[in-house]
Amino acid sequence: MAGAQILVVEDNEKNMKLFRDVLTASGYRMLEATTGEAALALTIEHVPDLVLMDVQLPGIDGVEALAQLRTDTRTAQTRVLALTAQAMHGDRERFLAAGFDGYISKPINLVDFLATVEEHCGGRG
């Protein structure tokens, strides 16, 4: 059975390469976007099992992209995790309150990252 499909929204190419290497080696199918606008289009077109959304993006940021996904019946239930270097006290709670299903801080810990992805994909890696 093919692995779960994950859309990674990340504007830093080095980070994207790391996510690509880790996720594909773990059996996930991956889509990539570097802007909030591209994330919206790909999520509507493919309805991935999980979206890993960088919060700080050029154009539409991750929080606004999430808000738009939540208002579209095709994507309202799509699981979206905040992917961010913002790791100050209260940031996690702020992103969860904005509607994200979870939070991953960068730089990532590979073991924790994969455990979180697996948890939110229902183990379909």
C-alpha cells in the first residue's frame, strides 16, 4: 500500500530537502509548495493526508493559508501542522488556537518529527 501523502509548505530549500529526504525514506509520498498560495492550490487539488505548513511564508502566510483551507468544504478537515522556528513560550498554544492540528518546531528533532507525522497520518507511512 502506498504511504500517506504529505504536502510540505516550506520556503527554505535546505529545510525542504531535509523534509523530502526524511519523509520519502520513511515511505511517505510528498508534495511541495514554497508559498501559501501554492499550498492552497495543491491542497484543494490533491487533498493530502497531512499538510506541514511553515508559518512564515512569502505572500499569504501559513496562518492565513490555514484560515482559507478551513473555510473550504474540500479542505476543512485536512490535518495541518504548524512548522515554525517560533518556539517562544506561548507560540505552540497560539498556533493551536489559530486552528492548526499540531505544532512542530524547527530545527526539527528527527525522531520527534517522524513520531508526530505518524501520529497525525494515522501510521500510514
